[in-house]
Amino acid sequence: MNRFSDALTRIYNRLVEAYGPQHWWPADSVLEVMVGAVLTQNTNWQGVEKAIANLNKNGLLSLDKLHHRPIEELAEFIKPAGYFNLKARRLKNLIGMVAEAYGGDLDAMGQMETAQLRQELLSVNGVGPETADSILLYAFHRPIFVVDTYTYRVTSRHGLIEEEVNYQALQDLFMHHLPLDVEMFNEYHALLVRVGKLHCKRKARCEGCPLKPLLP
């Protein structure tokens, strides 16, 4: 085991011991994960839950309904998620890709090879690497590590990356030095979000953090 593998494994084990399983992603279907991945951009999950509940309550949580609903109307239902006009367009773009490329068949979409599916997701206007990888990991159960602000903060503060590292390089750190395991990547991402919200904020609050003993 090299230095990076050892460090990443120690971080993971300490977070599991401190917080236990996180049970991500809280969704009932592939479509709900996809919708949530778009809506959670630049907002908190509580707002996303309310927006998804609105869609559910109004019978809109289906590919066909989302595809044919006007953007202006869709925006009204997802207001709790913030940036609702922008997110309504992005959601329509994603649903449109599924409708056009796969005839609205999410099972067929799920049969695609991971690299190709990732490229198709990234080709959608408004879907960046974090959103695409969240869909791949949580909806289609592919061993892809999702990188976010908390991932960057924890790894940089623990001396595992340089400050100017990009998304791909940070993702490679995890995927090259850990087993390609869907369940582990799921838990690891969720645990980093948990410790990030509690301790690894913009200004670090290290007191009481389970990772404090591992700081360089």
C-alpha cells in the first residue's frame, strides 16, 4: 500500500467509525436521482427534497411529464431548490437527451458503457463533472468517485493534493489508490460531505473533527 492509498484508507476508516453509514442517495428511482443531481447544484439538500416532493405531488416525476412540461411551469415546482429558472432549463436539457438518445428508456441508458455514458451526460448543457458522476454513481451504480468542494478541502488540508489541482486529477487520486468499489465510493463521498459540513468548512473547525489526528 503506497502513501496515498494508506492516507485515503485511514481517512475513510475514521469517518466510518465516527459517523457510520450515510445511506446515500435518498431517492426511490433512477429518474429521481437524476433530477436530484441537477437540483442539488449550488444548494442544500433540504431545498431539493421540497422540490422533488412538489414534482411527486403533482405527478410530474416521470420522463414523459418532465419532457413535455413547459420550462416556465416546471420552474414553479422546483422553486425550493433555488436558481429555479436555470435548473428548469438544465433539467429539461438532461431529460431531452434521455428522450432523444434512448427513447426515454432509462434501462437502455443503464446498459451503456461507463465512459460513453459519462461523455453523453457531459454533453448536456448544464451538466458538469460532479453532476454527471453523481448520476453515474448513485443512479447507475458505476464505480466513479464524485468530487466536490469538501473533497478538495479535506485532501488539500491533509497534504494529499496541490492547491491548484483540477477535478480530474482529484478524482484520479481516489480511483487510482482505492479499490473500484461502488459501495465504498458512495459512502466515502457522503462521509466527506458530512465532515465537510461539520468541520471542514471554508474556515476549518478542527476541534472535535475525527480527522484531526491525521493532519500533517
